[in-house]
Amino acid sequence: MRSIWKGAISFGLVTIPVKLYSATEQKDVTFHQVHREDGGRIRYKRVCTIDGEEVPYSDIAKGYELATGEIVVLTDEDFEDLPLTTSRRIDVLQFTPADQIDPIYFNKTYYLEPDAQGAKPYVLLRDALESSGQVAVVKVALRQRESLATLRVREGIFVLETMLWPDEIRAPEFGFLEEDIEVRTQELKMAESLITTMVADFDPAEYHDAYREALQQVIEAKVAGKEVIAAPAGEEEAGPAVDLMAALRASVEAAKKERGTSAKKEPKKKARKTA
């Protein structure tokens, strides 16, 4: 991995120099836009809508459109004058229980690695934070954008998770929330029974991206010059259940059957010896 940012965690009077790395990568099959006839790549030109001329990168600036349709042009000098006090610091603001932060605020995840001279204070803060059961709420500026973030410990590494600001979270304004929808006690108990039947420890390794895998197979088949065979049709999407209780009851029975089959296949784990 290559670091994308260098700075320091500022914790009271302690400064811990760190490097920042992207902790995630989105796996996807990427495509280019091409000419259907000969496969030639499609290129786009940067053309001014007023004079029709192609514009070099050196002449391109950022423009903010007003409600009137007029444009305010901002230069690099305008951005340089903006106050980003945390441009090279991760400022610890407070410590708080993790369950007080709604996951909807989380935006992107990064790893933090200490520089050689910062290893000891890094480990000290890491161990103290982990034993406290808290997360650190911090402020950081990345790519000319200031964000709140949290610091937590994962597998011995500080994980920085940038957060959205409160005014970036949309309110769920949906009509059904204002309706008086009655749920019968029997229906609620049956739904709770279904949930209980399907409870399991989460193991992300059990899941995979079936669409990406199938798309990759299509590409490989074309490369090999083979005829592509359509995958068998899946089950039709179920519409709204006419009898909610019957649908819930059938779901519970199916979940129990699936759980029983899985349990038979799983080898029994040996109990660990305790000292």
C-alpha cells in the first residue's frame, strides 16, 4: 500500500506522526467507452460552451453557480487563503462510546501507520483507547475538505473513519410514517420468531458478489471465443403477501429447515482449554 497523506495525531501535548492509507477498495469490473464498429476508445474534449474552443487544463478554474445563473470564478489563490487549521493534524476533540454514533455518519475508512519515531506514543494511545472501550472523535482535513472523524482500534491499527456533517444527512420524509398502520400481536410475534430463527454470527467471508463473478465469466468466455450461455433464470420476485401470517409462518419453517441443514454440514469445533 502507498500512503496518501502524512500528518500527526494531536492528543493534548502529545503529537504522533502518522501516515494515512485507504483501508478499502471497491472491486468492480471496469469498462471503457468504445466505438461499437471497431473498438476504438471514445475521447472527450474540454470545450467552452461560449466560444466553442477546446480549453487546456491550465486555463480551467472552479466556478460556483448562483441562483441567477451567474458564475463566480474561484482561483487557486482563493482556496489557499481559506483557514484549514487541521491541514496536517488529526485533532482529538473528545472520547465517546461508539454506540452513540449512528453509522449513517460514517463516510470513508483509512488506516494510520506510525512513523518510526512515533511508534511508542502510537502504541500507548492505541492500548489506552482500546482498554477504555471508547472511540476518539477527531477533526481532520483531507483533500481540502475538513471532516469530523473517529479513531478506533482494529487488529492493532488505528482506523480513521471520516464522517458526514449533520446537514449532509437527509431526513427520511416518507408518507407512510404519518399513516396509522395497525400490526396485529400475532403478526409481530411471528415476525420476531422469524428473526430469532435467522440469528447467526456475521462472517463476511460467507458472502460474495455473484453479479461481478458472472460478468467476469462472460468476459472470459468472449476472450476464449466460446459461445456465451445464458444463466438459468432465478426465482421470480415475490409480490406483496396476501396472507401476511401465512407468509411469515412459511418463512419461519423454511429458515428452521435451512438452519438444520447448515448445522449438519458444519464440523463441530473443539472446545478451547482454559488455564
